[in-house]
Amino acid sequence: MVELRRIYWSRQALRLAYSAAVLWLAASVVLALVPGTNAGTGQLTSSVSDIFRGMFDAVLASAALPGLFVVAPTIAAVIIHAQDVRRRDPVRRFTRQQRREGMTRAGGQCEMEAGFKRRCSRPAEHGDHFYPWSKGGSTSLQNFVAACARCNRAKSSTIPSPGQQERMERRRRDYLTPVGSVSVGERQPLT
Ligand SMILES: [Zn+2]
């Protein structure tokens, strides 16, 4: 799966942009509420409602720009999610044949990463979608990874990092027969 690097890093960048914008927004609101930082607080105000209106205007004015920067990645995330849903493989469960082949390929041992970036030593119990099914991962032998219950649960529907993919392919070179392909991961086309 060659496009994993691009998918992984663009989603990480989006998450980072969103977090930064939320922090900026929060800081802007707090600063707008600190007395003396906005114009008008030095003057004598006539009533409580004037004070609150002044605070509201100050918050609105300073939150507008960071607010836009929060909205933009949110819209991008909604579009990405909709595309993931459209990509979903109509078949979610691996066939008996795929499970048998995938488990044999792994020698019945979990293929996931345990501590110190080594292969997990527990027996495999589940067939896992390497690229998550919910995000458009194919229900294919190419995307099949043998996993123990604990690793399967821990991974859930997170997109693996390019590093994890690289290391799994490197580990597979040690236990797969020369004819078997070590490459892992497959995503459905956008239809
Ligand atoms: Zn495991």
C-alpha cells in the first residue's frame, strides 16, 4: 500500500492544525475577557448590561479569525469521513478461505507489534484489517493481518503509521515463504 504515508501524514497534519486553532481560539477568548486588554474598559460604564455587551463584542471580535481556523479543518474532516464511508468494502468479514490462508501465512502467530517493536508472541485469534475497514480498508488477503485478541482490541480502527507498515513488512520477510508477498495493506477505490 504505497499511499499510506500520504494518508497518514495528511491526517496527522489536519489533527495538529485543528488542535492549534482550538488553542488559539481559547487563548483569544480568555485574553478578550481579561480587563484592560480591550478598548473601552477604562471608561466608566453606566450599567451591568453595557459591561456584558462590551465583553460579548470583545469576545466576538477576537474569536472570529481563530474561529475560521477551527471551522476549516472541521469541514475537511467531515469530507474525509464521508469519503471513507463511500470507500467501505461491502464485505466486512473475511471469508473462511482468506482466514485460513492468512493464518497459515502467519504460522498461527500474531503479526502485530508488541513492546520494543518486536513481533507479538501470542497465538493469533482474529483476522484484522491492517488498513481499517471503517476507513475504506479492503477485505482482502492483502489487507489481512493475523492478530491476537489483545492486539486486535488495542489497534481498533486506527490507521497504522508508515513506520508500523515498514516494520511489519520487514518482519514478514523472516517468516513468510519466498513466494508469499510481504506487502501489507489495501484500500478500496473511491467510487
Ligand atoms: Zn498480539
